[in-house]
Amino acid sequence: MLEFNESVYKEKGSEFIAQIYHIEDVKQAELIIDSVRKKFFDATHHCFALKLATGEIKSSDDGEPKGTAGLRILNAIEHFELTNVMIVVIRYFGGTKLGVGPLGKAYYQSAINAIDEKKIVQMNLYQKISAQIEFNHISQFHRIVNNFDGIIDNSEYSNSAIFNIFLKSKDVDKFSSELFNATSGSSILKKHSLFTYIKI
């Protein structure tokens, strides 16, 4: 199973064990859930919520009253604007019913505690671009790349310079326009289909 952070929250005898995972897709999340259910087979509930960078969300109350568990866990994820994250909250019932309000609060607080225990890493979506630049425009090229916080992956030199760079997807069109103007239209750009998430 993947590395995770865990926190424990107790309320009126019930124990809520929250685990937070970094995930890349729903299939990976399903494997984690299966593993958690096997490990905590004697728990009363295994509730979870996840959100991917694609915007896809999924949650489960796993037998708890509707809206008291999965949605509250998701609320915690969205409060911190997290993506590619899943939080599982395992509950051991302590014999005292909490009521809908306090139960929802317990799941929310459990998820918040798990997030607080984990270092949040910010990641941005980058697109790969190839740029063919004449030698007399290389300094302008580097200046514009730096202005857009671009990342130069590699370079080749022959009759001109060819750079493979990663740019934030939202900046690609503006970068292209500025580079075109700075090089008097001599630069040649090619957008690749490769997208990647890079820690910043």
C-alpha cells in the first residue's frame, strides 16, 4: 500500500482513524480502499472521499446516514483546494449514537486532522513545447522563459538552437506571442501532447 499519513479522533467512545493518500486515478484509490477494508475488517464503517486534478470526485458514506461522512470528508479536501488526494476514515462505533450533526462534524474534523498531519505539496500542470531559435535571439528566449517560470528540459545546437521546455499550460499562448514578437517572427514552436505535473 502507498505511503500515507494517519490521525485518530475520538468522540463519545467512537474512534475515527483518518488516512490521507496521494493518488493518480480512481483505480489506484479502489485498490487502497480494498486494502484498508482487509486491514480494518472489524471496523464499523470505511468511509472515504477523493478528488482528482481532472475534477473527478467520488465519495462513500459506507452505511452512515447520507451526507454525514463521504461528503464531509470531501468538504475538508475542497476546503484546502487539494487534488489527487483520497482520505479514508475508518470508524469503530463506541456504543453511543452521535446524531447527524455531531457525526458529520466528527468525520470532517477527522479529515482536517489528517490533512494537518501531511505536508501539502503544490503542483502545476505543465505542457511540453519545442522551440527553434536563431542564435542571435537566444538571450531573449531565456529571458522570456524565465519570466514565465518555464523549465528547460534539454537543448540541441546545429544551424539553430532547439530547446525542449515545460510551461504552465495556462501560459503557453501568451508565451508564444511574446516569443514571436521578441524574435521578429523567426522562432518556430511545436506543442507536444505531453502534459505532466511538476512540484513547485
